[in-house]
Amino acid sequence: MTLILNTWIFEAAVQRGTSQVDLVQRTADLGADGIEVRREYFTDLPRETAAVGQAARQLGLIVNYSVPDEVFLDDGTLNPKLPTYFAEGQAMGISKIKFNTGHFDRFTGDLAAGLAQLPLDQIEMNVENDQTPVSGTVSAIRTFLDAVHAQTAANLGYVYDLGNWAFTHGDAVAAAKALAPYTHYIHLKNTADHAGTLVTTDDLDTGLYDWRALLTNLPHDVQFALEYPMATDEQIRQQIQLFRAGVGD
């Protein structure tokens, strides 16, 4: 299994000022296959994206890019910042880029023409279920991806985020079954309910979900990412071992 570490794992270090450039080597030392960098963690985008790309190439790591923005704006228009995000990704030599769907329900343009502006032959684009009613439902994601595949030749996919289904009160198992054909990437984290407050846990085995059982409903020939803050490298290594044992790798 291909395992990616999302840099939210290193949140404490980032808050202390550690650059995502430095986290590339740390990810390699932890034995992962790649790193998923978060746009909101960059402080000097041109310098850091180039440096992330160089470091990852030297270490033979996959780079994925998490962008906290939507494909479609509130008025339904295609986000004009998308080409910029892809250019940032190209500077890092990324494999995948991830967005939220946004208001595709209000889109009235030419979907094929809009997506043709993006280098989708070089970078795989995916949308994720986030924690909002706009982009975090099976219906929103299926409607968009069904349209993409009906109207274009673009190979867009879906990031199944396990922990986020708790925040939208979705059925994680039903969602996995419904979206499995489009699933290109899986984000693993668990969620606990603390007296009515939902929190992301620091352990895959702690929370509402039986992640091992749930993965039986999803493809295994995709990339997986761990995406939850952890306190130490020892804990990260333990969670990597837990994941690899759980998926039979």
C-alpha cells in the first residue's frame, strides 16, 4: 500500500515555525512513501514549493497538495484561482491535488471547456468530502463527478475522508459504497464524540469508526494518507505500523 503523511500530522511543529520543506526529510525518515503538503501551512509559497519539489525528488517521495478552496464559487462560477494552484503543484512535482467541490449546483457554464484550462494530463485532480453541507455529502460529490465523466474525458476522482463523515452526520459505510467507483485516494482519521463535541483523535483505533471494516468497501489499489495530529515521531511510527498491519501490507 502507498502511504502518504499529510502535514497536519506535524501540526505542533508547524505552529513552532517548522517549514514543510523540512518535513519532507522527516516524512522520508518515518518510512512513508510520500507527503501531502497543505497550502495554508506555507509562509513563502514560491520559495517553499520549489524547495519541497527539490527535496522530494532527491528522496524519491510522492508529493500531493491539499488546497483549502473550492472548485466552484458561491455563484457557481469556476474558481479563477485553480490555474494558480496547479502551477504551485507543478513547482513541487505533485501527483495529486485536492479541493472541495463547492457550488457545482449553481454552475451553468461549459464544464469541459472550464476543466480544459487545467493540466489534468499532468496532475490528478480530486475532490473531498469536507465538513460542510455544500461539499460534504454523497449527493454533491456524485453529481459533480457524474457530470465530469459524462461530459469530459478528464480523469477526476474523489478523496474519501473517513473522519469528516461524522461532522456532516453522513453514513460513512453507505458513502464508501456509493463513492467507491470514483475513489482515487483515502484519507484516514477517526472521530470521537466527547459529550456532544466531535474531535479528531490521534489514534486510528480510537473513535466512532471501525476503519478496517470500512475499508472493505473501498478500493485498495489507491494511495492512503494518515491525516491527524500526533505528538511524537514514535507515535507516528506506531500508527504507520497499525495502518500497514490493518490493510495487510
